[in-house]
Amino acid sequence: MIKKIKKKGIRKSLQLAYWHFINKIKRGYYYFFCLLPVREARIVFESEGDFSDNTRALYDYMKNEDYFSKYQAIWLVDDVEKVKQRENVILVSKKGRKMRIRTAYYLATCGYYFYTHSNWLVNLKQRRKQKIVNLTHGFGYKEAKGSKRTKFDALVVTGDIPAKELSRYNHCTLEKVQKLGYPRNDYFYSDLSEVKEKVEEKYRLKHYESRIIWMPTFRKSFNKAVSEDYFENETGLPIFETKRELKDFDAFLKDKGILLILKVHHLQAELSVFKENYSNILVLRDVELMEMDVQLNQILPLTDGLITDYSSVSTDYMLLDKPIIYTLDDYEQYNASRGIWPPNAIDLMKGEHVYSVEELGKAVLAIDKGEDIYRKERDKLVGQFHENLDGNASKRILKYAGIDKS
């Protein structure tokens, strides 16, 4: 306690103690509502990035298949006002991780809880008739200790490699791991004509010879507390040390007729470099996807290639059978700071490995020319990441959970 006070100061420590006390009291709401029966037809959904990711894709499938004529959908969201209101959906605030009365009521009485990021039941007693399913937010190459407090009935993964690594990350046995696939990848196998029309109209995608999406892991954020200690360049991006270099690369892309869709992480979306004007670099933010009511994995199939690094998007993108570029200029520094896992991660990255702006330019031109020299290597590995290649993950998850619309 003394160490905490020295680190945070008396005022901050008292404030934290106060909120800890208040949250203890508010958890009493949950146990009060446990006096009510569990409603097996009530499903609570959660994701980081409101109404998104694997839980959103699972919800979309259930809606399209008319499950909600039988089941009730409850969504925990940070911003109730900004989320597009939907028929037969109850929105409940989770802002600030505060246990509100409505939150406690629905958590205590739901039959199912599907989440990707925040397990609101982890510190609460799970009721006998409840089923908790951790859909996760993907398998990337980032080391993390995870939570030692395992509280779910099933951990959903895509294949053998993620099963082994994510069970270690979540401190659970392999018996709890279910290789059912990610619902968000079901979008790859669905009709995306409506999404394509919406996105192309907004961003004029038809005007470019090639469209490559870049999804870098965030290193530098407007929130210094979550930034990597070693990373201090101007752009907050790998490869590009200065804004001038990024501007020059934009000119290179314009000359070649290539569009680079730079999907920025929400933790760094407010950095000044992303507010600059570019001709052929489209800065895509979560808020824009929300406004269009489009999911990221609905956009990925509209691209010709991916640039990434240690992010989980590379393992999703393997299903599209398109080239992947890995920026690895800070591989050793990132490993020393955040950590990279598994130890042979670099061997699993089947694509062009680039360490400079010049190498990135050459790799982008190769995609523009239709070259994909790592295709056979990806094909040999994809089965270890994805046990199912059919776009039926949502269907399997619901069957496993015992959710039947009939």
C-alpha cells in the first residue's frame, strides 16, 4: 500500500480507494438480481469498439437467421448515444467500467454472455445456468501475460496454433478451447455487394489500380501510458521515421495509382500525422466505420494485399489467399518492450519482410503487378491457423452453445 501511495500520490490513491469501495457496493446490485431466475433466451454481447468484432458478426448472423424472434439481445457499449439503434436490441452502458443497475440486472439474468475483450463476470459468481463464451479479438504475435482469473466455459479459436498460444495467454486448459472459427471471418464468405457499394461510393475505390490496406500495431499513442517506451519517431508508425518520408511515399503511391488504406488503431487515431492531407493514403478510423455501419473484416476482401506486423489481422487475412507484407524494422525492440510470441513467430509470417521505406515500396509494387511469391508457403501453413475454411463459424458456435432458433 505504501508503495502504491508513493507511486500515485495520496490524492490519487484515495480516489482509487474510493472508487474501489463504490464498485464493491455496486457489485451488490448483481447479487441482488441473482435472486431472479436466469432467462435462457437472454444473450449479452460485448466488444471493444462498440458493436464490432466477433460478437458483432455473431449478432449479424443471428439477426439474418431470425434468432431474435426467440432470443433477446443485450449489448454492453461505451457510448449508447453514438451506437446506431437497432430493432430488438437493448443498449446498456459500460462506460468507465462502472457496474450500473441495468448492467447488473442483465448480467445477472442472462443465459449467455459472449465477449471479445472485457469479461464483466470475471469477478462475479457465475450462475449455474449461465454460459460464458470468450470469442477473443484474434491471435497475433504479441506476448502478454493475460489474466490468471479464468472465467469462461469456452475459448473460441480458429485452429491448432491459436489454440495452443491463446490457452497459454488466457491461463486455461486446452479442454476449454473450441476450434470453431471466428464469426468475423464469416464475412469473407458472404455477399458483400452492399458493403462494397457503400465503401466504394464514399472512398472512390474504383479510381485506383490497386488497393492495399495497412494495419500497423500501435507503438505510439496520444496516451503515453500505453505507448511503447522505445518508440519516439514523428509518425507513430513503423518504417517511416518522419512525416516527410510519409508524404514522399504518398507521392510515390499517386504516381503508381495505388491507394493505401491506413487503418489506424483507436489508441493513436488522434496523432497529428493522421490529420494531414494525403492524396493516396486514406486514413481510416473506427469512428468512420461506425458511421457507415461497416465492419473491418467486410472491407478486407475489397483489398489486393495487406501490410501489417504483429497484429492478428495477418492470420485472418490468410483466408483471403492474398499477399501479406510484414514491416519488421523494430522486431528486436518490440520484442524487448512488449514481447513477441511464440518464439518462432517470424517463421510463421509467410510474406515479404521489409525493413525500410525502399523495401516497402518494392513490395507494394509487386502486389500492384499481381505477384504473390509466398502463396505456396501460406497454403502449407493456413491449415494450422484455420481448421475450418467454410465461413460457418457463427453456426458452429451457436450449436456448441446450445442456442437453437426453433
